[in-house]
Amino acid sequence: MPVRPTAKLSRADLVDLNAFLVVARLRSFTKGAIELGVSPSALSHAIRNLEQRLGVKLLNRTSRTVSTTDAGAGLAERLEVGFFEIGGALADINQHRDRPVGRLRINVLADGARLVLAHLLPRFLDANPDMSVEVAVEDRMIDIVAMGFDAGLRFGGTVPEDLVAVRLGGQLRWVAAASPNYLSKRPLIAQPEDLMAHECIQIRTGEGVIYRWEFERDGDYKVLDVPGRLCTNETTFGVEMALVGRGIVYCLEDRIARWTRTGELQVVLPDWAPMEPAFHIYYPLTRQMPPGLREMIDTFREGMESRASPNL
């Protein structure tokens, strides 16, 4: 059986091959540069140097698109396997450490960032001083595997079925709320339909649609396309507008807990507040779990359970 010649790879070769793999996966120098922490021009220069050293064109570039050539597609496929094996080997080595070492990239929706990460990420970092974490906050649902993230955090029921999802805490209560000043000048709200005569602060979701407000009481479920002159894609801004009397906001009860406690906001239709699926942290089953992710999941899960317990 013939023996294949062994290519001697330098450190620069490995760096550039990884850079090429990232660009090939994301089909974008801009996104690849963000993931790798370099400028798009430096990344483009690295890929051109790699192509020159190999003597083969790997990527087709236009002003708007990036795609692999036939040679590039073949190389990317084999590199995916190779770097997966390298990652697995490093993960095995890390099992012999007293604590994990590495960097995690997490994609999280805004509610999760405020209600989970803001409270529990410091606890994880304190317990794992050799770990670093990059957090991307966006409500738009993305493919975390294709975009190079190690894990994501979303509401249950929105996580793709081919990913492993771990529940964090209990169900979440959604409420409509407004300032006492606003409510004192407007008609009484006794039923969800009464909202149709009010100024409601509409929310545009990460998928680009205006969210329809949901209400539930004793099995009676109602969904309303509420009216309003204000629309935002950020809950924080919607809450700020409600605080200054510009209308009614609809959000997670925990997002406005500090203002309902002080009386700056009042929940309307409290008997109609629906309970929806909990937060879930999720990750791909097909990849070797990166160092620190198991510890992060355990920290988040235990922290959310503690916060939900009335005895703690």
C-alpha cells in the first residue's frame, strides 16, 4: 500500500487553514473576521497568501458573495473533519485539568441576557478563572453551528429539534403593564379586548413580524393584534416608554419586576397572564462539547432553580 507524503505544516499554515474554513462556512469575510477577531482586510490577505502557497484558488469572490471553488469545497470538507478531531483531542486533554481552560461563544436573546446571563455569568467566571466568554445578544434566530457559536439560549419551543436543549428554571409569565399615570387617564381594562381602545407599545420580533399579544385564563386563550403608535424591536426601550406614560408594554414579568415593586408600573389583566416555556440553553450533539460548556450549563441550571425556589 503506497504511503502518502506527509506535509510539514507551520503554525501560519494552521492559522490560515482555520481562517479559510471559517470563511467557507460563513460565506462571508465580514462575519469570518468577527468570529476570528481580525479585520476583514487582514483575513482576505491571509486567504490570498494561503492560495498562493497552495497554488490553487479556494474561494470565488464578488462584491456581494463568497463561495468555495471545487478545490476549496473539497479542502473545507476535509478540514472540518481534521479540526473536529483536533478539537476532540484538546477536549480530552482538558479532562485531565483541575478546571476547564478555553473560550466559549454564546448566542443569546435579549431577555435571556438580562434575566440569565447578567445574574449567573459572573458566578461562572468566578468559578472558572481560566475561561473566557463572548456573548452575542440578538433576538433573531440563527444557526449557531453555521455561525460558529458553541451554544445558544432561547425560549423553549423555539430550539431546533436536532440540537440538545437543557431547561433553565421554570415557565415564564408574560404580562401587560403600564404606568399609573397612563392608566388614570384611560378607559378601564377588564378584558383583553379592552386593549383595542388603548395605546399599546408594539414589539417587532427577531424574525421581523409584529408580535401578537397572547392572553390565557382558565383555558380561555386569546390573541390580539393590538393597536399602537409606537413599535420597537427592543423590550428595554418599550419598558422605558411605558414608564414615561406612552402606553402599555407586553413582556416577561421578570423584566419589569423592579418597577412593579415600586409601583412605577402596574400589571393589567393579571388574571390573564399566560405561562410560557422556560429558557433553554442548547448546543449541537454532533460536536465535541467544548471545555467549560458543561460547567456553564450546570451553573445556569442550578442558579435558575435556586431563584425559582420560594425557600431560597
